[in-house]
Amino acid sequence: MTGTGGALFAAVFLACAVEAVEALTIVLAAGTARGWRSAGQGVVSALIVLAAIVAVLGPALTAIPLGALRLIVGALLLVFGLQWLRKAVLRASGHKDLHDEDAIFDRELAAAREAQAERRWVVTDWYAYTLSFKGVLLEGLEVAFIAITFGGNQHDVPLAAVAALAAIAVVTLVGLAIKAPLSRVPENTLKFVVGVMLTSFGMFWGAQGADAHWPGDDAALLVIAPVVALFALGLVAVLRQSAPPRETAVVPASAALRMEES
Amino acid sequence: MIARLKAFGAFWYDFIVGDDWRVAVFVVAALAVTFAVSKSSVPAWWILPAAVVLVLPWSLWRARRKR
């Protein structure tokens, strides 16, 4: 695997793991509160829809000329990545609440227990079905978007697909083993890293698509990503100085990104 | 039907653009400048990094002010 191939695998794996953790939390809430049969049907239905989307969009992307593809995908990834990075910096610096899978699980569980049961077609519990379906489909769309764009741009869709499937398999297996939300996963840190990688790849491909040439060609990516990470960490440090007080224990600035693990 | 189309559009807007539309506008403008400069003899690779250095703190500053 080349350097950019490794970066591609890491970016897709981490992004998909984060989304899989979020989907797992919703499915666990639906299954625990309402029953696993309908929740499972929701998961299978969403996976079929996602597979159809990937089957249509994947080949369509490969038909676009590489320059245009890099320009479009670079722009999308840069906007998308900056959105992730913005939220991650705000969370790490204390200006936005941290993503808490335990709290989300409790909220979904309470809502699921209160809802009325309703049978439709072969689904015995429509609420559990739609909750699982929406959770997997919406989080899965992000997985599909990242895997297709990264794979298509790097001409290595199989590698991106393997990274995505590996992340989903790891999260699913761990989730099934413990039957609890994966609150120990450092999700906020992962989101920060994914934001850095999406932003870096977005800049790299966007500039290439706009006919700019990076010094060092592909090797430039190995400089861009660490520089973006350092820049974002610097912004975290600056913003932490004006952060409102948190209810939880004060955490040193150097450990800001590991806050959810403490 | 209209409500569903609106919800579909709102989902994709939120999915791609997110909380701050100015970031998307800035990125598109920076790509246009990169393309224009790349047609000259001046190197154009630095324009997107410069755009990120400007737009990310600006967006964060706006978000912090809103809280």
C-alpha cells in the first residue's frame, strides 16, 4: 500500500467507524426497547437501499473525467471536512457539547419505550423498523459518500470499500458482543481526525482539479494533513481561553481531545 | 409532495453545507481563484490552504459569538 493509499484507507476507516458507532447506538436503542426482529428488518432494508445507491453512484463517478471529478469531489470534501472540523474544534475547545453516545442511547430508549406498537405488512413493530432504518440509512449515506468519493478519486474503490466494510464489521461485532453503546470509543477525537483528513484531501484534490500543481505531487498530502491538524489544534488552544465553564471536571488543554475518555 | 421535496432539499443542504453556508461560498470562490491563477505563470497550490487559514477561524469566531 502506498503512502496515499494508507492515508485513503485510514480516512475512510475512521470516518466509517464514527458513523457506524452512531448508527449502532440507534439500532441498539430500537432493539433493546422494542425487539430485535423489527429493528433487524430496518437495518437490512437500509443496507439494501444503501447498496443500490452505491451501485448507481459508484460506476457513474468513474465515467466523469478525472480533472472534473477531483474538482467536484475536492470542493465537496473541503466543505464537508471544514464542517466536521468546525464542530470538532468547537467541541474540543468547550464551545459545543461533546457527542455523548450514552446520553443519545438513553434519549432514544426513552422515546422508543413510549411509542405505540403498530404492525404494517411483514413488520410487527413499525416504530422499531423506521427508527433502525433511518439511523442506518442516514449514517450510512455519509459512509457511502466518503467511500465513493475517496475511492473514485484515488482510482481505488476496492480499497475504500474494504476500509468501509472493515470499520462497519469491527463496530458491529464489538456492539453485538457488549450489547451497549460504544461510549468508550473516543468519538470526538475520531471526528477531529476525520475532519482533518477530509479537509486535507479536499484541499489536495480540489487544487489538482483546478489545475494547480502541488510541490512534491502526492507527497504533499503527507505535509498538508499534519499542518491542518496543527492549525486546528492551535485554534482549539486559542478558543479554550474563552470557553464557558463545563459542568464536568476541568481538563488540561493538552488533553482537550481526549475529554470524552476521561 | 412539496413538503417532501423541501425536506429532501433541506437534508442535502444540511448534509453538505451544514451550519455555515459562508464556508461553502468561500471554498467555491477559492477554487475559482485557484483555477484562474493556474492559467498564469504564478503557482496556484497555496490558494486553498490560505482560504482554509482564513475561513475556519472566521467561521469559528462567528459560532463562538452566537453562543
